[in-house]
Amino acid sequence: MKLTKILAASVALTISATSLAKAEPQAEVLHWWTSGGEAKSVAVLQKEFNARGGTWTDMPVAGGGGDAARTALRARVLSGNAPTAVQIKGLVIQEWYEEGALADISDVANEHNWGDVLPAEVARHMKCDDIWCAAPVNIHRVDWIWANAKVLAENGISMPTTWDEFNAAAKKLQAAGVIPLAHGGQAWQEATMFEAVALGVGGPEFYQKALVELDPAALTSNTMVKVFDQMRTLRGFVDDNFSGRDWNLATAMVINGEAGFQIMGDWAKGEFLAANKRPGIDFLCASVPGEGFIYNVDSFAMFKVDGRDKQEGQKLLAELIVGPSFQKAFNLNKGSIPARVDVPLDDFDQCAHLSAEDMAASAKVEALVPSYAHGMAIRSVQSGAITDVVTAHFNSDMSSADAVQMLAKAVANSL
Ligand code: BGC
């Protein structure tokens, strides 16, 4: 063999030996966290990953609620080039698992005792058959009202505790020339508001029957008619330019005092905090009038990929995501509370405390319900069918009676 060939062969051997010994963790991470508060939050994970020697390739797909991200993901998987780690949650995790696309992360989960540190309600969404197939980052609450404290004080309004109070407060703001309700006219935002109203007006048992069990009697009930009535009332409180507006721009309207209220999950708190606003002073939080708690757990699933570097990246990410330091730092920015039960909430604000207390109290009386609008309760086909009706009603003069009939039909056709 010529010397050059021998040298080349030995270099190749050395390289492959080194790469065998030390695969550098790599991760291409697909997520939809692009607003101010969201970007700050996901940066915490990137920082921890890089600090542990990982190389992070960011793949943000803008669009609140994640519809655009889910479309981008499907295109990537269909072209045989799945991202390493993907922000998916709830039933969508199960759907991808059934397609054989997800990696098993049970080794990491067992090594770090996820079974002991995650509430059963959260853990059940992270398991596919008997393996761990996703890592949870948080618990978001959906059924919140956010308000600008100064706007409310100036108009002699306190945080509403009944829907009648909410409607009266909104009318008062309207008369004073303030937009009562900041809303972004996108289907997922209407669905978010609808489920909060459904829980508030109907209560947890009704919510469970209608939006989790899809019971036809609940879907067409008088209670559901009242839910649509309240949606129609809310429609009267939004400004003329609501169509297509992003949720964080709606939050900005409350931040700058253009609007009084927003009904939105606590990712909105991430926007208030990113704008240096203080809870209880600059902005107020309260659960929507009524009983119960709608949860929405964000998580990452690891897709089946080739290459030891990517697989190492997946293990490292899974470990960090459920690690106590990330769970704290991330959730302080994100507006949610940690998914782990053993992260002290001392540094968290009053809204986070309220969330944790209400969640524990609701769990005891079967009033803790999964978000249909954010994929935790039912499959995409069924949730899509409901959202189509909700948004059609909100954006037309459809009566509540027609809406419930349409709702029951749409759900029946989707089963
Ligand atoms: C996610 C949140 C996100 C929000 C707006 C929700 O579906 O769970 O993490 O901030 O959408 O994009």
C-alpha cells in the first residue's frame, strides 16, 4: 500500500473511532414559540442544551396554537426528513406514535424517575402504550381572564366573578371608549375562548360530557345554547379589526391600555412579563367565572432519526426538559407552572400560585379537564370539526340554536 493510502486509512480509522467514542449531541428543534414571552422561554432550553455540549438548530414555525407548525412537521416527515425534537402534545403525540414515527425515551424517563415526579394526569399524556414517548415542559391553564389594572381602576371596575359582572364591566368600558375585549380572530383563538366559556357557563361535568366525551345530548343541550349566547355577547365586545390578529398582539392591546380584557391561556402572562409588567399591579389575572380548571400541557416528542449525534441530542434534551432547573426557569418566563411536582413555587407570582392551588383543588373534585382547543381532550379530526362550528358562529349572525345543531352534526360526521 502506498504511504498516502496508509495515512488516509489511518486518519479515517481515527475519525471513526473518535466519533464512536464521542457523539456530539445535535438537535433540530421544531416549535412554534415565536412571540416575545415564548421566544424567551425556549431560549432557556437552547442555553442549557448548548451548555451541555449540544448543537441546537432552531426551526421555529410562527403561528399561535401551532397549526402552521403541525403542517410543517407533516411535510418534513413525509419527505423522510423528520426533525430531531418536536413540540407536539396531547392526542397528536398518540397520532404520531401510531404512525410509527416516535422514538422511545423510556431509558431517560426511568433513569430520572419521571413516574415519581410527574402528576399522573400529565404522565398519561407522555406515554404511548407502555413506553414514554414525550417529555412535558409545563402545565398551562386555559380558562383565564387578563386585565389592564389601570384601565379597570379608572373605570371603577373590579375583576368580574360572574358572567353578568363581566358583561356589565365590558359595557362600561365600551361606553368609556375602551375596547372591552382584545381578541385575535383566528380559529384557534375562538376555540380557546369557547372552551373557557363552556367551562365557565356549563361547569366541569358539562364540559367533560360535551367536549371530551362528545355526548350528543350535551352538545345540543340548553347549556350549550347558553354557551353560544355568551360567545355572541363577547363578539359584541371586540373591535372591528379583530380578524386574523395574532394572540400576542391582542395581549399587547391589554398591555398598552387600548383594551380592558383578554380571555386567553396563561401564555399571555409570558407577554405581560416580557413587557416588564407586574402581576397585581399592572395587570390582573382571574380564572373565568365558574368552577374548574382547563389544562394544556406542552411537550416535546423525539422523532425516529438516524445518527448517533442526533440520538444523543434527543436523550440530552429529554433529560433537560424534565430537569428541575429548566422546569423552573422556563415556566417563570412562559406563564405556566412546572409539570414536575417537586419544583418550589417560591419565586413564582400570584397567578402561578392561583393556578397551582386551583389545579390541586379541581383535581380533588373531578373538575380538572383537558383542553379540547389545544389538543389534550380529543383527536384532531373531532376538535377541528368543533372549531369550524365555533368560528363559523362567531364570525356570522348564526343563532345559538342553529349552532348547537350544526355542532352535533359536525361531531357526528367526524366520528
Ligand atoms: C401552546 C402554548 C403557546 C400557545 C400560543 C398553545 O397551544 O400550548 O405553549 O404559547 O399555543 O402559541
